[in-house]
Amino acid sequence: MRDGRGLTVTGWVLGGLGVVLLAVAALWGFRGYESVSVTSDSMLPAYAKGDRVAIEKSNGGGLHHGEVVLYRTPDRFDGADVLQRVIALGGDHLVFDGTQLVLNGEPLDEPYVKDGVEGASDAYDVLVPHGRMFTLDDNRADSQDSRQFLADDSGTLPVWAVRGRIITNPAMTLLLTVSLLAGTLLALAGAGFGFAGRTVRRRRLAALTPYGQSSSRAQSRLSVRR
């Protein structure tokens, strides 16, 4: 590495890896995730107005009971994005007798509901069609959810209306953050090695130039004497 070539090669390798990792992480993050702001207190106590939450983009495939999703449909809430919890999916039978939700014959355990209060609501009995979902807010006493649209397909929504789901596994966010950080560090290290290699080459050239000039002068003197 005396001539700086090894440092330069190392710089190119590390810098290239860093740039590739940054590009992949940025593309992955841009295409797969987004951050949204909660616009109301209807999802208290889990999410309050003004909170920012990480959303994994989704087209509604592979939904699970209890997931909090972000959806948008033109016939509700003026087409605005809405954050609600999936209570029932296609094929489910959901019954509310005024005090307790029952899903497929079993009382539904809902520890996420604010103060454990279901809120004032008429009784309903819904058989969710396939490809649709029934959603509720966690703050049942102060919300507008599927219960307010029972006259429209029993309050259900098409799953294709889902734009994404809240990330509950911090490992995904951590992995994305680590990838961005690692890419940045590798790119900076590559730049550092590249600069070091260039500096070494310049110093070596500067050290060789006077010697070369002296040799030429000495040869000229010998030629004149001869």
C-alpha cells in the first residue's frame, strides 16, 4: 500500500457497498413503508391525535383479526385516510347484543378498548362477506366506524381499500434504520480510504520528483564535462 493503490481500491469497494446498501434501503423504505400522522383521538388509548405511526404498505392481503389498518374509500369520510382496527373478516359472524361483542360464537376479548367501554350502540348481527372487513375504533364512545354504516353492506368495507397496516414488530423498523446507518458509514469509510490513497500517491510523487530532477541535472553535468 506504499503507493496508495490498496487504499484506493479499499475505498472503492467500501464506498460502492455503502452506496448500494443506501440505495436498496431507500428504495425498500420508500416503496414499502410510510409515516402518517393520527388525525383524531378515535384510536385512544393506543394512538392519540398528533402521534406519528409507521405503516407497512399493503393492498389488504393477509389481514389478521385485531390489526390496525390504514384505509381509504371514496364513499366514507370524504375519501380521507382512516386508521381503524380490523374486528371481523370475510366469513366471520359478528354479533353485538348491546354490551358484548361475540365473534363466531365466542366472546371477543378486547384489551385495547378505551376504559373497556363498548360505547353506546344499537345491537347488530353481521355476517361479513368474503373480501370484506368490519372495522371499529378503540375509543368506542367517541368514534365513527363500521357501526355508523350498517345500512351499507352491514358496515363492511372491501379489503382492497386498505393502504397499509401499522407496524407492531419493531424489528422491521430497526432493520431499515440499521441498513441506512450501515450504508452511510460504509460510504463515508470508502470516501476516507479513497482520500487517504490519493494523499499517499501525492506524497510519493512529491518525494520522487526532486530526486528525478537531481538525477537529470547530474546526467547533464556529466555530459557537459565529457
